[in-house]
Amino acid sequence: MSLISILDTLLNHYTKRNKINHPFIVGVDGLGGAGKTTFVKNLKEELTDKGHEVITIHMDDYIVESSKRYKTGYEEWYEYYYLQWNIDLLLTELFQPLFNGANMVNLPLYNRTNDTISKQRIHIPSNSIVLIEGVFIQRREWREFFNFVIFIDCPHNIRKNRVLNRDKYIGDYQYRLKKYQNRYWIAEDNYLEIENPLEKAVVIYTYI
């Protein structure tokens, strides 16, 4: 589906929503390098142009401190999938409050400069559309709280080239490749197998 077709489908669901004066929670799912951030930016612009109040939440802003996700004794892929985020904390501080109509959420914002967590308060206007973007957002602990989910489907070879040329902070090319092979791609394969996110998404945006 095109962005415009997805926009129309999303707004149709929004118009027919059961909970008035509640935020409408939209998940933008996809694997690493699929183009989620760019898609969300474009979607927000379209929704804003139509007069909607839009809040954007990027899940990578709410990861845990490095000591809790590296050198934990678990395999690297396990650390990424199960330990990168405080799954239970985000459940109680983000997903449940939004689902119940909260006008304010308090999130654990990660500071990459000094590897610390601070509280971030985000105001959520009634009837706003909340775009939550990130990998693994359809994990079983969170999936039921979304009103609408878009999955960004992008071929592995394109995603691979993007992330390996983008994430130079990790190290040189060979080190980046090894890190993705041992940590990120295995975790993504695990996600696809146990959660089947493409089937659960309301719509799929296919990268061309």
C-alpha cells in the first residue's frame, strides 16, 4: 500500500474508533533499516496537514543503560530482544496509560552522552494520534494496546546496506557486520518467528 492509501485506512479506523477523548495509538513496526523513522515523519506531516494533533514516540529513545544490555552473560541476540528495553516498565508507564486515556506519560529517556536514564514527561492531548515507532513493538507484551499497526516491509539486502553504512559508531565495517550477525539479525529472526508481525499488522507498507 502507498502512504496515501495507508493514511486513508488509518483515518477510517480513527473515525470509527470506540473510545472518544482517548489517544489513538498507532504502531509503526519494521526491522532495522526498514525506513520507519522516515515513514513516521512523512505520515505525521500528512496527518498534521489534515488538522490532527500528532505525538511521535521513538522507542529507541527509551532503551536501558548499557550495563543492563551488554555483557550480561546472555547471548547477544537475547540481550537485544529481551534486555534492550525495560519491557515491563514501558508497559506500565506508556502502553497501559495511553490505552486508558491518560493525558500525560512519564517515560525513561535514555541519555546517550552519559549513559543515564532521566524521566521525560510527555503531554498527550485527548483525541490525538500517537505514532509509536520501533523494532519489536508488536511483541506480545505490548501488541494489544495498539489501535492500528503499520509494518514497514523492506528487503534484507537493502536494510543490510543501510545499517552497515549508517552505524559507523559501532566500529569498522567488519566489526559492524559481526555485530549485526550476532546481535541484531538473530533477534529480528526470532521476532519474525515467534510474533509473526507481518500477519498481525493492519497494513503493510512495502519498500520499493
